[in-house]
Amino acid sequence: MPIVDGLTATKMIRESERSGKKRVPILVTSSSSTERDRQVYIDCGFDGWIMKPVDFGRIGYLLDGVYRDELRSQFVYRPGMWEEGGWFER
């Protein structure tokens, strides 16, 4: 990213939400993240992730989970399944 990286941008968005703004769902998209990065992403404020190359069918389901809790719960992170991508627990 030209000005700030994704971690910094997410922290900035989360900070702005403290003034009463509605929470923005943020999914990290990466080709190099690993399962051990999970806690860093959670601590930063990401809601979930998807690996590159992006499976557009999968990302469609993840995005549907923004508004449909039953879909979101079907695509929650499961240990050992990092490559699938998914939502972190709320």
C-alpha cells in the first residue's frame, strides 16, 4: 500500500470507530500470511482473512457473512484450515 500497510490502516479504522462510527468488517487478503499470524491479525482488528489467489466463490460466502450470521458461523476459522480463509470468532 502506498501510504500505510494493511495492519496500520486497520488500526486507524478501528481507532476512528471509537468515536461512535459503525464497525467496518475488514478481511485481510494475503499470499504470504501463515496460521501463526492469526493472533497478530486479531489483535490488529481484522475480522477474518482469505488467501491469494482469491477463490471468488469463497469470498462471496465470506462477504455474505457480513449480513447473515448463519453464513458467518459456517465460515469461522478452524485450526489447521488456514488456507481456506474465514472469519475470526467475535
